[in-house]
Amino acid sequence: MRHLLDTRTLNREDALLILDTAEDMAAIQQREVKKLPALRGKTVVNLFYEDSTRTRISFEAAAKRLSADVINFSAKGSSVSKGESLKDTAQTLQAIGADGVVIRHPASGAPARLASSGWIDAGVLNAGDGTHEHPTQALLDAFTMRRRLFGEASRGRDLDGVSVVIVGDLAHSRVARSNLWLLNALGANVTFVAPETLQPYGARDWPVTVEHSLDAALRAKPDVVMMLRIQSERMHAAYFPNEREYARNWGLDDLRLARLSDRAIVMHPGPMNRGLEISSAAADSPRSTVLEQVANGVSVRMAALYLLLSGERRQTPKDSE
Ligand code: CP
């Protein structure tokens, strides 16, 4: 693995390698000495052309816990606002000596362009590109599902037979797409639930059940209910029922929460619109994995950085040198 650009091309073996390496990273973080020397002397650049809270700080924490030097670059306040191109920005990073570039960009395909351009030698990690993919989010989601559903027995396991309902603004969701491909590779059964106008174009040709009624999807007693944010910033009027109608028909409210099976978990990648796609009772309930997803994100991103940048492909990192 040289880059992590998507989950569509990630096979089951590599996905399990990342998840099991993340288990090792989580175990190391439980110890008193949290920091590994694995990426000492390496430089990781967080190149963010779109806002982020969780992904950016999580990649920063992950890189620092592997002893890498971290440079945070936000397009706001940089020479991008003066018209500097991705190529010139990338070549600046190359001159600085970046070993890894974590990129979030509003254009679908920007990370792949960076990886294939020859502008930089660094490994490229996609931190979310347009409506295309957000692979580390899907990996941390799968890691969280494994841990919640299988506990101690999760290492080495895929998600064969696990039923996952993904609900919300699927049309704009890179999280939904990355989850779909990864969950399929791991053997889960995925259902997309959204009003017709918020289903992604082409979804009927994908390995997913397309459903419009949330209540019908929940009657099947799924193991996982993943609620997605309504992305108002990407929304046109034509897409969206009004907010009250949306919350009534597609929101995970307290009544729907009460009808879930005992084993079911509620996920959300954040940031959440409380009261719209998810009620506060659901977001804060014991079923909710929202904060576990954030914490697990550090372990998963440590695993991805380690596997891409250390030159190692073994699962267990050394914690001393
Ligand atoms: N889940 C996620 O990508 O959150 P941020 O936009 O805060 O990074």
C-alpha cells in the first residue's frame, strides 16, 4: 500500500490488516507510554481545503503519537486564496520534504490526482474528497462496529452477515460511499435509506439495498443504524424536503430509538444536526458510538500512517528501538 485513496479498491486482506494494526495501536495507547518511534524523522502534512474538526485533529494526534513531525496547512489564510494551484502547493510540500500528505478537498478525485501526478513522492491519504470517498472514516466505522458487536473476539474478523442501515443525505455523502465499498468487502449487508432525491445517482447499480422508508428498514432489526448529516452547504432546494418533514420521516427520533433491537448500535460520523437527522436522546444514548468513533479514529489513522509511511507491512509495530 503506497496511498490510501478509497475503499472501493481496498481488498478484504488489506482492510483487515489496517483494522488489526489499529487494534495494536489502541492497545499501545492504553499503556503509560503512548508514543511510538515508528515515524521518527518523517514529516506528515495535513493539507485541508475544507473545514474539519475530527479528521484533522485525529490525523494530527495519530502522526504525533507515531513521533512524526506534523505540518498543518489550511487553505483558508494560505496562498490558495491568492490563486495558487494544487500543483504549486504540492511542489512546495515536496520542497519541504513531506513524507505523507493527508488531503481533504472539495473536488472529488483531488487526492488521486495528487498521488498520480508525479508532483510529490509522498504517500497520499484521502481525508475526504467532494462526494467521492472518506476511506479512514469508513475504516474507523468498521473498527467500531467490530468492537461493539464482537468485543474481544473482533481481531481478525470481518463483518460477515452484519446488517447496516445508512440513513440520510446519501447523495452528497463520501462517508456513505466509502462505507458501502468497505462493508461489502467485509461481508456486511448494506441498506441505503433516504428520500428519492437524496439517494446517490447510480446507487441501484451498486451492491446495496435501496429503501425510502426508514420505518420499513428498521422493522428488519438491523445491527447498525448509521445516521448521516444533512449537508446544507452542498444542498440545492430541489434535493430537500423541508426540515420538519425530513426529521419526521427520516430522523432517528426517540420512538424509533426505542424500537431498535437490544444489540443494535447507533453511529454518526459527526458533525451532527441534533433534532434533524438524530435526536439528542439517540446521540447520547448507550447505543450511540459517536465518541467511540472519534477515539477509534486515532488508532485507525495511526495504523494507516504506519502501514503507508514506515516501510513496514507487518501488523505489530515495535514500541521501542
Ligand atoms: N467525520 C468527519 O469527517 O468529521 P470532520 O468534518 O469534523 O472531520
